[in-house]
Amino acid sequence: MSVTVRVPAKVNVQLAVGAARPDGFHDLANVFLAVGLYDEVTVTPAAELRVTCDGPDAGQVPLDRTNLAARAAIALAGRRGIEPNVHLHIAKDIPVAGGMAGGSADGAGALLACDTLWGTGASREELLEICAELGSDVPFSLVGGAALGVGRGERLTALEVGGTFHWVFAMAGRGLSTPAVFREFDRLAEGRAIPEPVASADLLAALAKGDADALAATVSNDLQPAALSLFPELADTLAAGRGAGALTALVSGSGPTTAFLARDAEAAEKVAEALRVSGTCGAVRTAAGPVAGATVL
């Protein structure tokens, strides 16, 4: 028997970042939107834990116990007093180290798949608790849709969305380390007061109405200056997308994937084609959201 779970990427339509805490983390107001780019995690009983991966950028995915999918299996097995003897296969389509929570998606997918395979009977609350232990973005990968994450981003409140939003994502030629981007954020913020992170009421209203123009006027990412400082070429990609008619452009999460909001699917394809020929990025993908979180297929 095997179990396959499909799990989506995310885009941060708002990422407000507070000052560094004593534990090294930052308080966030993180408005997540799940979008239709997916990894699939298949779990099969095995003699011992092992991880394999195929798909774009698969060579960048760790195949040892540091992989979030492996850590998820280990965490759930540990709570049930069993050995995590499974083969985890990741069919990867979410960009690696791209700010779209691909690793977190794999963790959430593996957790749900192992729970289903082993019949552990874990409650939704227990699964979310394990997700929060694994990483700040993992709980949202499990639930999907749209949500406000506070704390490190792991404490979620579901958000109402009144329509479908169409996005274009431009992949960069290399990755960016999330810890490095946060360190650069701290360096750039040195000596100035950092306000408490709060969700934008106007942005939440735009989501609830399904109003792409209003959302475009309110998206923000406090990590974008740090990402651009470490990867200045991203500014050219952002400019190319805006010039092609995107309603707005921003770095997705900690980057380096850049995200472009379009008015509809047709407009998204036009932006995507312009980006493909711009010479400013690698692969370009279109996707719409919100979509469901981790789902057993």
C-alpha cells in the first residue's frame, strides 16, 4: 500500500516583519495564499526510512533526515512509538529555495501521508502542532486556502477570499537562504525602530472582495529590500513584469522567486510570455489561488 498527498505552494501577499526576538526569530504578520503549483509526496512501507526526489531542481533537495518530509515522518512515528520505516518519494514541481514554501509543503505532505498510511488517528490539532514544530510555514501548507499567520507565522487564522487571483511566478537562476535574508533584514534595520507587525485591513478587505486591483494596491513584503540587497538582479525581473502589464510585482517571501498579480488568466499569460523573453529570469509559471492545502489523492 502507498499513500500520495498533493500539497500546494504559497505566495505571501503580505509579509510584515517585526524586530528580532531573543530566540532569534521574528514576529510576523504573514498573509498566505495557496496557489496551484504542487509537490506530491508518496509514502510506501519500507525496511528503513529513505527519501527520493524527482522533478525540476530535484538535485538541490536533501535526501537525508534533514529533509522536512523525513523529519515529519520521524516526528509522527516518535509520538506513536513506532519506527518511521517508509520510503518517501517527492515529485517536485514547487521551486526549491524559492520563497514558495516547497520544503514546508513536503513536510506537511509527508505528515498527512504517514498519518493516513499508519492510521494513527491524529487529530487536526495534533497534526498542526507537529507542523509548527517542523517550521513556520508548514502549518499553512497543511491547511491551504488563505490565512493570516502570526507569531513565527505558525499560528493561523483562516481568511475569507471572494474570488480567484491569477499569478505569474518567475524563478531565479539561484536560490536564497531564508536565514540569510532575515540576517540581512536585521542588518538593514539596525539603529531604527521596527513597528509591531500587523495585517493590513485594506488587504484583508481586498481578499474578501476578490478585488485584484485593490489587492495589488496593498500587497507588501518587508523582506523584499533584504532579498534585493543580496540578489540585486531581481529588480530587473520585477521591472520586466510591471512593464508587461502586471498589476503589481513583489518578491515572494524570502525570495528569490518573484510574483506578479494579473487581472485574469489571459493577462497572466501575457505577463508570463513577456518575462520568458526578457532575459531576466529562468522558468516562468502561472498559477491561481486560493487552492486547498495538503490533500490525499
